[in-house]
Amino acid sequence: MFVIRPINQKDHQGLMELIIDSGHGLTSLPKDEEVILNKIKLSERSFIHRSDRPSGELYLFVMEEIFTGKIVGVSGIISKIGGFEPYYFYRLNEEEYSSEMLKTTKKVRSLHLEAIHSGPAEICSLFLKKEFRNSQNGRFLSLSRFLFMANDRKYFEDKVIAEMRGVVNEEGVSPFYNAVGANFLNIEFTKADFLSLKSKKFIDELIPKYPLIVDLLPEEAQKVVAQVHPQTAPAKRILEKEGFSFSGLVGVFEPGPVLKANLDEVRTIRESKVGIIADIAKAEFEGKMQILSRCGENFKASLGHIQEIPDEANEQAVRIEAVTAAGLKLKLGDPIRYVTFRPEESS
């Protein structure tokens, strides 16, 4: 059984092992212990001290195997991007040009640098160890974040984005960065990506603001614009089924697509319900698989079954399995948020 819970200082070593396994796949969590320790501290502060409105808080979650305590996955949320320092993306435009004289039509793609000063929320930092990857675990790790956002809706912007990992090879080489960014920054892709976590000021200082014609780039760079890394394709499909769509934005260094959605229209949030535990069954029972989470403080989520058993005294009454109650540390009378695991199974 797995649970997803907020990260804490004790998870430092497990997270570092996870990051090392990721190769070049987790650019938002680099292989730098000082950076990781600071991010864990920032996440812990974000869960405890919140402003009345979203102010760029970082929430990191780990996926833990209960019986071993092993950390097998990580995911994150930023309550609002931008602020004191903007976030930078390219906007991908496509225009059609025609010549009656030459009897030809040509579609031309161009990239325009944009700075987002007051942006949406962002889901980020998703990674699952290879040996645990399947449609169930990956979906659970990704979607559980939305139950946390639903529980504390006021702390997040009304729109949410997800920047998908672009095409980078095993050696950390980005064909797009080699064709564009390297010419202006004079540093390797991995270093540019790492430095952007500390400050994005150099992007504004050195990346030209003129439109970039995609068709003039080397062919290998053209091919990866708005394309996701093969390992990220499943995560993209999960979010698209939840209501996300391409925003027209791509990353600056490796131009993976940025997906967007209205937070309240995300399927997991829109269809989630809150029940009050009226019965804890010792035996397992049949039913649709659900994502279940604690409400209020000490967020935890797991997969399991739930039965709605409303009566006159409690219209929200539900029954859960004992294994779920133990994993989430729930008791009779506690509230629980739940949603059908797969959208195709929802009513």
C-alpha cells in the first residue's frame, strides 16, 4: 500500500536517491543537497504558514510505501508563479502565408518570449521510480495533488498550468537549447537549467526579445518544439483526461508544451466529494477504485474503496475499509474527500 503525504526533513536522503535515479528528468529538483534541503524547508513552511491569498508557496509531496517506508515518488505544487521575479516561456504562434503568384501556401511557426509576472498555480516536480511505474501509481501520484488543492481551494490561483518535460537525451543534451539558448548564454543546458532555479534574471538579460522563426532552426531543433519527452507522454495524457489542454506556451530551454486548465474544472476537483466516516469495515468490499484523502491538517492520500451510506442523521455518511483508515490515520466521525480514480469510470 502507498500513501502520499507532505515531505519532511527525514525524507531528505530518500528524495536524493530518487533524484539521482531520475537522470536528467527532474530539472526542478536538481542533484544539489543544499538546494534540496532548502526546498524541503520551504515546503514545510508553506504547509504551516500561509497568506490569505496564494503567494508562491511550494508544496512537495512524497509517495511512500507504507510497509517499508521507502520513498518511491515525488510531486509538487506552486500556489502561484511569478511575483517578485517573473517566469519565462516562449509563446508558439502559427501563421499561414499564401502566394497567388506561386500557387503555394506556407505555415510558419514563431516563438515569442513572454514574462509572466502574476501567473497561475503550477503542478510540478513529478517523478516516480522506474520499477513502480504503471498506470495506477503514476495516475495516483499526479492526481492526489488536486484533492489537496480542493481541500484548501482559497490558497491557489483560479488557473493552473503544468510544464511538460521536453526532449532531452540521457546525457542531458537538448537539441533546441543547442540551437538557440547556447548561442546567447554560453553555458551548457544543464547549468542553465540549474541556475534558473536560483534566479531567472539572466534569461531576461541575455535571451533576445525578437521573434524566433522555428523553420530557420536546424531540423532536430524544429522537431522538438512543443513535444514531450517519451517518458512524460503518460503524464500528459493523464492531465488531458482531467481537462488540461495546450496553452500555446513552451519552455525556454527545452520547449516542452505547457498545459493549462481552470482549477475548478479539473475533473478530480470538480467531481470530488466530502463524506463523514460512519463505519469502518474490517473486511474489504467491492466498488470503484477511489482516491481518498484526509481533510484539513496532516494531508494524506491513498487508493481504496468507499461506500456511501447516507441516512437522515448524516447525509454524508460513508463506509471505508480498515486498511484505508489505518493508512490515513482516520477514525469514526472524521471527514474524508474522495473521487473516482479513473475519469472513464466516473458517472
